[in-house]
Amino acid sequence: MKTSSILLLTAVAVLAAAAPIVAQEGRPLRTLPHGAYQCALPGDADGLAFEPVETESFLIIPGSAYRDAQGQRGLYLLRGNELIFTSGPKKGQRFERVGDNTVQRVEVDGALGRLRCTRLAGTG
């Protein structure tokens, strides 16, 4: 193979690798930062600032995968800021990414719910 052909193929490969993968709706596919996500409901002024919901917490692991609080594994898809659990125990649950380390549940009607999940510090 000619040197010019090799250089051209290398350049195309580099450009393809640098470009984000785009879902059908035109939103880039991404992954969440790995680590443990603690889920909680907002508290009130008379008590705790938030109330942990341990059964909703999860661990993001490599391969667009997660483990729930019981250790069962599943997969997720992050399109833009829309998080969808596509398999496993949380299948069908939807969240909106509202910060670098925080997602908020999206209810069936499309409104943001009260449940928020935040990646704990020092978890990778």
C-alpha cells in the first residue's frame, strides 16, 4: 500500500474517532462518570435536607452498564442529557442529567420528578 494511502486512511480514522457518536435524534451518545450514585428525595426545613432512597441507588460501571443496590446488572443509554436504563432491574426508568454528577427522575408524564441521584465523591 502506498504511503499516501496509509496517511489518508489514518487521517480518516483519527477524525472518525474524535467525532461523537450521534443517536438518531441528533443528540450525541455519552456515558456517565463511573461510581456510586446515591438517590434521595428532598427533605424539608424541619428535618433532613434530603431523605436517601437506598433501593434506588446504583453503581455506574464500564461498558455503559450499571449495578443496582442489590448487585443486579443492566445497561443504560445517555443521549445528550437523557438517561434511559435499557435493560436490567431499572429497565424503562428515565432520568434527566441536571449536572455533571446528578440525574433527576423523569416521570411518566415527562415532568421532572422529585428523586435525584448524585455521584458520591471519591468513587471514580
